[in-house]
Amino acid sequence: MPWDRDQIAARAARELPHDSVVNLGIGIPTLISNHLRPEQNILLHSENGLLGMGPFPLDEEVDAQIVNAGKQTVTVVAGGSTFDSALSFAMIRGGHVDAAVLGAMQVSERGDLANWMVPGKKVAGIGGAMDLATGARKVIAVMQHRDRKGRSKLVDACTLPLTAMRCVDLVITDLGVLRVDRVGDRGFSLVELAPGVTEAELVAATGAEVRVGA
């Protein structure tokens, strides 16, 4: 069976480097905080000004003043700190965020990312995604492989407005894990299939060439 949202998040957690600072975007990425292992020693960063974000709180732990960038209540680990958004974005733009895990509406075979404009919906703004996509040392996109109309979200070229160009390193969907080779526009390479998903199924669901066994 394809991975569900929580399983996608759990698989993404395995890709995060030990002893690193990681930013989690809204949607599926927020679930990653519940799958981090203590030995990974990861500090979670939130662009609204929090370093050391912990798992989602239990009912008795909720503090309405401690929220992530998606306005969800979160916890703070021992030694965590808060600061203003100017310092938070200075960390991102200065290359001090080791990895960012972002949701996506489309990812192209060149690693272009489109994740801020939902077709037919009112858009409040691009938020911090543009800074994270270009400032983080590693960018992982997590998403469903197809949209609600059954169209592939992994494409040869994005048709939605871009967040950033040539920024995505790895894509994790409900069907599997694909690496993006941004050197020479070589496209997607299959890394791993979700349990029960065949290579043929993943290739057929992808709107760009996928190299298998690369």
C-alpha cells in the first residue's frame, strides 16, 4: 500500500542529518517532529522565531503563545530559544539551516519547486518558502504523488508559479522516494518504492522521466 501522510513524514525524518538545524514547512512536514529519534540530535527551526521546537503538545501542555509558522501550538525542547523573525530569516539567508522539508504542489525534473499558490484559492502570500528553498543547504519536498484530479505533481516543467528554481534535492511521496539530479538536468532517479508499489506504477504516475536502477 502507498504511504499515508504520517508514513511519508516518518520516511522523511530518516533523511535528516544528525546534529543539524532543520526547518519544517506546513502540512505533511509538521508531522516529522513526532518521528525524530533522540540520537539524531536535531534542532527544529521555525521561521516565526523559534529554535528547538518539540513535538505537538498533549492537551495539558498546550500554550497558546508557543506556535509554529503555521500557527499550530507546539512545544519547546530543553535549551530551546525564541527570537524575532528578523534574526530567524538571517539564519535562513545566512546558510545556517542545514535542511528544509517543504510541501509541494509541483516539483520539476530540474528541481524547481512550486508550493505557494493553490489554483482557485485565495493566496495570502508566499511566506518564508522562497527563503527556505534557496537558503537551506538541503531541500526535501514531501507530497502526494498526484493531485486531486489524478494529475502528476512530478513534472518535466512546473506550470504553477515557482517558489524557487533548482532547489529540490529529494522528493518523498506516497509512492516512493526520488532523487533530483540538478546537474545537467538529468531528472528524477528512483531511490525507494513504498511497500506494495511497483516501479511501473510509480513511473506511470510521474509526469517526467524516471531513471530506475540509476
